[in-house]
Amino acid sequence: MVAEGAVHLPGWLAPARQRDLLDACREWARPPAGLRTVRTRNGVMSVRQLSLGWHWYPYGYARTVVDGGGEPVKPFPAWLGEWAARAAADAGLPHPEHPGGGDPFDIALVNFYDATARMGMHRDGDERSPAPVVSFSLGDACVFRFGTAEGRGRPWSDVELRSGDAFVFGGPARLAYHGVPRTRPGTAPPALGLTGRVNVTVRASGLGPGGFTP
């Protein structure tokens, strides 16, 4: 446990599952509504991103790529929600996936890091569900910095995430600030065939049919 409500699950994805997820990511990255560069209030993100289920844009959700070409967002696959639910349960943060038992996992953000990409300290606060966030790592290892809900500064913990690791945060850690100050280029498993790092973050939106705008 990294913090109360934040759990690192090393090697949660076996090599075959890593390959399956990477193959899916490569398919999702194709246009339309594929991998894109994201512009925020503070500039352009060095990480490229795509969304499934709901399209995330700074700082809201929609069913289409409203900050791009307007294409419909790709659907969220049920199997990915099942993986996330199992990881959350293994972390001791179970999230029921049944009607009336909680908001279902219905969003995935897929982030691609090249050797120079970083992710500043931020929190996942655009959802309306308190369900935990589940993150899967593929490719190069990274330094994952996990702080508190009070602000972007210290205290924080630095955790090395490697290919196949899962990281789950919910409960008192659900709105904690976190980021990736650096990756470790060249550390991906050679058999995976990936240069760089891919992170798949699964969330429950808690949104109605129309989404919302900032």
C-alpha cells in the first residue's frame, strides 16, 4: 500500500495479457477518434492520448471529440471493465459492476509516453463517481509520483511502475494528486515489441447520457 486507498499491484498483467492489451491499444489508436495531442489551459501535453466510452477534454467529458474533429468516441469494452473490477478487488478496493451496485467502469484514457514525455501533478476530478481509478502499465518503466488531495506539492511517494503493473486508488486517495515526472526509456520487455510507455487508466464516470462541459 502506497497510501491509504492507494495500492500498487506489481506484475498484475501476465505477459500474454500485456500483449492483448497492447494490441487493443494499437487498434484504438487508429483514426477516427484515435491518438491525439491534447491542449490544456497551460499548453500542449507531451503525452498523446485517446479516450474510450467518454471523450475526455480539458476539463470535461463528451460523447464526441469536441476538441478535435467531432468524431464519436470509440466504445468502452466490457472486458476492460472486468479487468479493472478484478484489479480493484485484488487491491482491497472492490467496485461492484452490477446494476444498482455502483457506477460501472465506462471510461478508459490511453496515454502514450515517448522518451521525453511527462505528466504533471494532477487529480482525476472530472468524474462524478467515487469509484476507484485503475491504471495498467505497458512498456517502459516510469516513476509514478503519488501525493495527497491537499495540493500538488509534498508529501508524495515515488513508485516505479513496470510493464504489467496495476495501480488502484480510491476511497481517501481517490482525489490525490499524481503524475509521472520521468520514464525509463529502453526498459520495456523486449518480447512486448513496444518502444515507449502506454498507460491505460480505467474510471467510472457516474455521468448521465449527455456528459458535461467545464
